[in-house]
Amino acid sequence: MKLSKTYNPKKVEDKIYRVWEKSGFFNPDKLPTAKKKKIKKFVVAIAPPNITGSLHMGHALENTLVDILVRKKRMKGEKVLWLPGTDHAGIATQNVVEKELKQQNKTRFDLGREKFIKKIWQWKEKYGNIILDQLKKLGCSCDWSRTRFTMDRNYVKAVEQAFLHYYKKGWIYQGKRPINWCSRCQTSLSDLELEYEEKKGKLWYIKYKLKAQSAKRKADYLVVATTRPETMLGDTAVAVNPKDKRYKNLIGQKIILPIVNREIPIVVDKLVDPKFGTGAVKVTPAHDLKDYEISINHKLPLVQVIDEKGKISKAAPLSFRGLKTLKAREEIIKKLKKLNLLEKEKNHNLAIPKCYRCNTIVEIIPSKQWFLKMEKLAEKAKNAVKEKKVKIYPKNFEKIYFDWLKNIKDWCISRQIWWGHQIPIWYCENSEQKIKNTTSKMGFAGDVVPQVFDNKTQTYRLRNHGLKVGEKVAFENSITGEIFGTAIITEIQKTTVGKIDLKDKKHWKTYKKLEELITAFKRHHPEKEVNTDTLVWIYTYRFESECLPIVDDKYALKKCPSCNKGKLRQETDVLDTWFSSALWPFVILGWPKKTRGLKEFYPNHFISSDRSIVNLWIARMIFSGLEFMKTAPFKTAYIHATILTKTGQRMSKSLGTGIDPLELIEKYGSDATRFGLTWQTTGVQDIRFEENNIVMGKKFCNKIWNATRFVLQQTANSKLKAQSSKLQFKVQNLTKADKKILKSLEETIKSVEKDLENFRFGQAAQNLYHFFWHDFCDIYIEKSKSQKEKENTKKILLYVLLTSLKLLHPFMPFITEEIYQRLPLKRKKRFLMVETWPKL
RNA sequence: GGACGAUUAGCUCAGUGGAAGAGCGCGUCGCUUACAUCGACGAGGUCGCAGGUUCAAAUCCUGCAUCGUCCACCA
């Protein structure tokens, strides 16, 4: 068959991909060398793209580079497995489907959880595999027969197993803490899921009046500086640094919180930076992590003034309730000015945390969440890299990795969304109902009842609350959420605690929320003084279910195994997406079952990812692998470059700066796109994307095509047939040009090998390009036209072409395969994909 | 505030102690047994700035400037 004058990728690529798929060689078990006993393996797990995703430049680069390595290893005769799949991507996917619903003027709440999840599954079936098809377009040689999804049936079971494992170890606990909260997504977010936006803001200097005037001090107030005045509504102290001489004699004194008129203490804490602002800091434990720490050190109460919707809560004075935080800020400033309590304001730059999925400002609010203890896991992860069991390439990312692990906090693994792995904890409904009945009798919603702690006697007192002797209660610290004890009630005391008279039951019924207790008391007893000496610490106690939560395979039981009556209800929170992604390298091989795949292909050898998920994903895979498999999940984690626009901007759909790799493939062909991208991968820095490089790739394809046409013309009517990959030519008759091209080829083989071993993809591509275009085409082919030893020259032409095709195949698989199929080779034809990699 | 990286031709980038390189772009000539998506030849850079080490510095050291990334802070 004659070759057309120019190379047309459209006629070739899809056809070739189908043939490859049919060959079965993407599956390591079907490789020609599969049955050899001692065979090197090369296993890579894909970084599973989100089901919402469509292929972007990052994916294209990442998977091209992996495919280069994978194809090269396959040609070297190794047993190669590239495991593909997709990630359910909790919030991202939920958002996409919610947006779709919004067009019909519906929210997920209109549908309800079950129907909404069903809808997402439908969406997933329809669109979820698009990105995998796009990877095929790119030429990725994954074993599609092993495709997995992070929420397929067995994956769900695996995640439950992992959770159970941690739970049994006592590493999973529930706690109430200030966490990052997205008021739009209505869920908690981890620190890594925040994006900061630099913004010009203000620092306000606010006067807090001292309760007692001091003779030594001229002013009767203290000035605190804050960037977030609205949180002052939840202040429960003012803190200063112990070394700060300015405030030395104020320590222990009381101060009056403006607007709210709450009396709060002045405490000392070394967490306070004396250089910032005035050195005196307002402490809002509910809405600031550092303040929260201070509150723990000083047993300060926690007043939540911002609710889940990002609005000012009922714990705040009436006039601010229901306002959004920014609006509340304005109002507070206005009011402070009116009261003449605003000393000054200064410009101050700040970084505002935003939800990385929806860009809403993230608030810190206290919330009950599930946590995974990180101490031991972080230790394991650290050691694995320190001991070089895992290499992170390039090495400077190891620093980022260690930095994160060094200061790690426990991992908040619960999310309040619907799409994801529902936390495998089951409660007995019977027991829950019992609690509800009791508490509602007492006038409280839920299972939490205010409890007053007497600071003087350091005891918790049970009041006349309708409980009966013999019933079991659990005590929960409302600040930490920590359950500090359970008790069976043995005695009911009718008593007054502190100065609050709680005997009057009609007051009790109004206390729907814990935070209202003090305010309510003040409202009813304005004449009485609420004194922090007698009453400060307000705790709650909670009824503990008679039946323990179940975290086990036994959940399949229909009835609660404890009481043998109640139905079981599953925890509604779902797990952080990364909890399941962390298990990826071994779950896709069959864990927790002891499968052959797991035995044969774990640990993996290589994984590649974007630099932004080194900690989010890579680090967590490492400790998960060590925890569940006792071995690190891979030997090398390669962090690839980030592709920017030519002007150095981030590529982003919303900014309109993204370039769609599929359009490039359409325009220039897959090989050209791959080659152009690889060409630019000369380092690990950012790549400013230059489309001209893809054009160059296209031209290069054409060059290869035409060089082939020439060689085929020369060899067409000749009896020459290749005997093997090493063609027989007469060594003694070599001309100068022959020798030169053969030597140059040899050097190219060496350098490509070496560059790829060191992940120098761009250099390898450039060397190949230079060799083929200039050494082979410009010089040798031209020279060959006038060489006398015709037969030998033809053999050398064919030999160099064939060898070049092999070297080029990992970079440009389609065109090289297509050409290989047309070469006049005598041997039984296979595929270039499984041809032998050139040896020296 | 801390750490790391970058700064080389018009553009995108290689080059880490021994005569400044590639691709694209640009100029001149050329359809010569594959390729005009091509070939031949060529122009274009005091290698961010200032010091220092060295026989020799784009390369090593110090300082500065600009840009970028990450971490912490952001009361």
C-alpha cells in the first residue's frame, strides 16, 4: 500500500487504538512474556480523575508522561500494569449535580438524600467515564479490564474495612471543635481544601472598658485590635502575652465586652504575639483556632455567634441576629463609633480563606465531627521517606511533605454532604427515640441538656430535670465535645447552682440552645449579677444511648444486637473524599481480599501527581499503604510540572484561560500533542504552554512519515527482509556516513535510556528529535542517495528507521505503530507496542 | 514572617567550571530520486544587577532586584 504524501492522524489514531485494545496487551496477563517466572514488573496506579472532570492540560501531561514510562517498560519485556479508574470526588460532584438541579429551581433538599444520590449515580453513569475515553484518545495504555471507581461495590466495602480497622485501634473519635465550614456546601473542610485570597482589609482598634478602674492607669479601657470585629460578640476573654509589661497589672482583672456587656477575664497566654496590634487580643474560642487553644488552656467557655449558614446566631444580641458576617461587621463598627469605642482603624492586608470548590468565604465554627488520630500514621509516613522506601521526585517536595507531617493535626474525616462513603457507624433507633422522649419532656431538643458546673466545688450537678434514678447519662464538655464520663443516675438533687435559680421550670423550657442560657438568665433576672466566680462554666450532659454504636460487619443485622429490638440507623455524615483515595493503590488490586492481583502487583512502582496534592493524596496513600499493607504503596512518586498559560497565568476554565487538550488532539493529532507537551517537560518548574511546540510535534510526525516513505521506496522492490530487530548488514563495508549514523544511533539509545530513567522527559524527546531529523534525515538519508553499496545502505536505512520507531514509540505511539505495521519485516508480525526495546 | 525555585536569542526553554544552545519566529536562496508541515545558508544574546572565589564563571559564593510556588500567620 502506498503512503499518502502527508501524515493524517485522524485516519490512524482511533484505528490503532482499537487494534491495541483487541490485542489484549494492555493487560499484563496477556503479554507475550507474561508466563515467565522471573520477570520484572512495573505497576502504576493512575491518579484517578474526578468523574466531573474533562481532560485538562494537567491530566494530559501527567498521563502522557506515565504512558511513556509504561510503554518503554513494556517494550523492555517487563510485566506492565497501569491501573485506571475514577474518583467520586464528593463535594465537586455533588456541586455539579446540584447546579443541574438549580436550573430546575430545585435543591437537593427537595429531592431528599436517597433520590439525590440516585440522581448523582445516574449522572455518573452518563458522564462519569467520559474522561477515561479521553485518556484513550491520548493513547494511554491502561488495563481497562481492571478499571475501578472509588465508590464501586467492593470499594465501599474496603473503605468500611479501613474505617473499622482504625476504629478498633481507637484512632477514630468524635469531637466538637472549631473547624473550617463552608456555609454554601454546608460541610466541613480540611485545611488543605482552603484557598486563600489576598485582600486589603482593615484592622480595627476597639476599646474594651475595664471593670475596675486602676489608679495607676490613666485610661479606664484596654484597646484590642481585630480584623474581624463581628466575632467580638463571641469573645470570652482578652489575652495578653505573659512577658508584656504594659498589661502586667491588669492580669486577672475583668473587662466589659462592649455591646454585649458581658464580663470577661483578662488572661495571659504565650500564644499571643505582643508585637501585633496593641498586644492585647480578643479571644473568640468558637471562631478562631488559636483562640480555641487559648480557651482550652484557660478553661474559657465557648460562645458560638456564627451559625452554619454564616449568619449571626441567637447567642448574639438581638439586633445582630440573622445578619451575614460582613453585614454584621458593618453594623458593629457603626455601633462602636456611636459608643465612641472605636479608637482607630488601620489598613491591613489579610488572606481570606475560601472554599476551594465553590469560592465561598470559609468560616470557622464549632461543630461535631469525626477525627482520625494522626500521630502514629504521620510517624510511619515520615520514616518511609526518610528511609528512602519511597522517593519523592523531585526531592524538594520531600520538604513540603515533612513540613506537613511535622505539624500535623488530627484529620477531620467527616463531611456533611450526601455524596460519598457514608460513615459506617450504626445507631440503635430505639435507644435514640427513648432519649428524645425524655429530653423533649424536659423542654430540650435533641439529646443534649444544659448542665451547670459549679466552679467553686468543681462538680457537676444534676438538677430537677425529670430523670429517674437508674437512668444512664453521659457528660459532654461543650467546649471540646469530649465525653468525660458516663453515669447512672443514683440521686436527684434539687438545688440552685451559683446564682442562677433554675428551679423554675418555665424558664427551662425556653432554653432551646445552650448558648442562650446566660443571656436568658440575664433577661429574666436583670437585677442579679452573673458572676464568673460562681457561675461560668456551662456544660451539657448528654444521654448516652443504651445501645452502643455499631462499627462492624454486623450492621447487616436488621436489629440492634444490644437490645435486640431497635432498628439500626447509619451515621449521616460521609467521609472526606481523600479517605477513600488514600486507599487507592491497594484497593484497586482487590484489598481487603487477599487476591492474586494484590500479591502480584503490590506495591506499585510509580505514581505521578500534581504538586498541589502531595499532602492531600500522596502522603495519605503512603501511610495508608504502610498501615494496611505493611509496605509503602509505591517506590517513586513523581511530581510533574504545572502547566500555565503563555503569560504565566493558571489555566482555569472559569477565567477562560484554559486550553483544551482535546482540541489540540483534534487539530494536530494525539502524537503531536504528546510530543509537544513532553518537549516542554524539561524540568519540574511551571511550564508556560507554547502551542507552537505542538505544531512542531505535528511537523515531526510528518517528517517521520516521509522518511518512512523514502525508506519504503528504497526497499520496496528489494528482496530485503529484516531478520530480527538487529538487521544484518555487512560491517566490513561500512562507509564513513554509515559509521557515523550508527554511532549516533547508539548514543541516542543510551541518552534516551538514561534520560527516561531520570525522568528527563523533555531532554529525551529533544535528543530523539535531533537525531531523527538532522542526523538521520538531513544527513544520512541525503548521503544514502549517492552511496554505492546499495544493499547495505538499504539495510542500514531500514535498521535505523526501525530502531528509531522503537525509541519514539513511547512518545508517539500511534504513528510509530502505524508505520511499523507497514515495514517489510520477515518475522511474524506483532505490535511495535510489544517489540523489543533497542539494546546496545 | 520562613523555605524553595526562576531570571539565558523576539517567544517558550535547555545548558551547573573549560569556545553561548534548541524549537518556534525572523532574513536570503532553493520544489534537487521522502517531506515546501521541506532543504541550504544566515542574522540575533556584555546569560537580571553588583561584588567575590578561580588560570578560567551562565555555571560556585555573597548581597540586591523582580517574578513564582509552598508553609506559617492573618487576634
